[in-house]
Amino acid sequence: MAEAFNDKILPAEKAERYATVAQEIASVLAGEPNLTARMASVSSMLAASFEHFFWTGFYVVDPDKREELVVGPYQGTLGCLRIAFGRGVCGTAARERKTQIVEDVDAFEGHIACDSRSKSEIVVPVVDADGRLIAVFDVDAEVTGAFDGVDAQWLERILQDTFAG
């Protein structure tokens, strides 16, 4: 099994990277109203900021099937096209509206293996200014233990500022 990523990067260094990219995202997206453009930019900029981010992107709530997510803008290999609420890590985050940090995807009951190289995952619910769930933001890594509370705190902040701020 791959060794945990967090043994290689200090929390302060990780937080500093997030702070930098958060400022860059805010600057790039200032005045941009288009949701797809905002999601594509966030995915791209975060993927470029962290080497261990293997898959980085959004699953958007399907407006025609309110209890289903459909793949949105992302960086990485082919993702699952649709995920029902309550299914897998993304569906769990959507149903519970709570960030999910999974150190080892093989230990997560019901994990959906869109790509077998994924070993750990973090999924953050994305809400709009009215508090409606519009998507989840999913990041996968090829090593176990790649995500922690620092990731959760910063991703939640970036997504809040970008989509509900």
C-alpha cells in the first residue's frame, strides 16, 4: 500500500499553498457570473497547485433528476458520468451536505471506483448564495491518507467564497 501523503507535506506549507491559490481564484473569477466557467477555473487552478491531486472536479446536481449528480468540469481521467445521492463518497456528501474525507477508498463501504488508481478522496458540498446544493467538489489522490482537516477547511472556504459569497 502507498504511504500516506501527509507525511511529506507540513500542514503550514499546505495551508500556505491553499491561501495563495484562493487569492488567485478570487482574482481570476472576479466579475465572472458563468457557473461553468467558475467550476472549470477552480478545478484547473486547484489541480495545478497540488501534485498529488489525481482527479479534481465537480459533480453537478442534475436539475431534471434532483437526487442525482452528473459530471461537470474536471481535470483528470474519465470520471463517473452519474452518481445517485447517497451512493459512494460523492453521493454521501450530496445527501448529508457534509465534507467527506476518506483516507482509504477501499475501506469506504459503497465506494464507486471510477478509476482504480484512486486511493484516497475528499468531497465537499457546494452550495449557492441561497443555500441550495448545486454540486459537490471531488478530489482523488493515488496515495492513501492524502487529505486532512487542512484540505477540508481550505476547500470549504474556497468553494464558499466562489459559489455562495
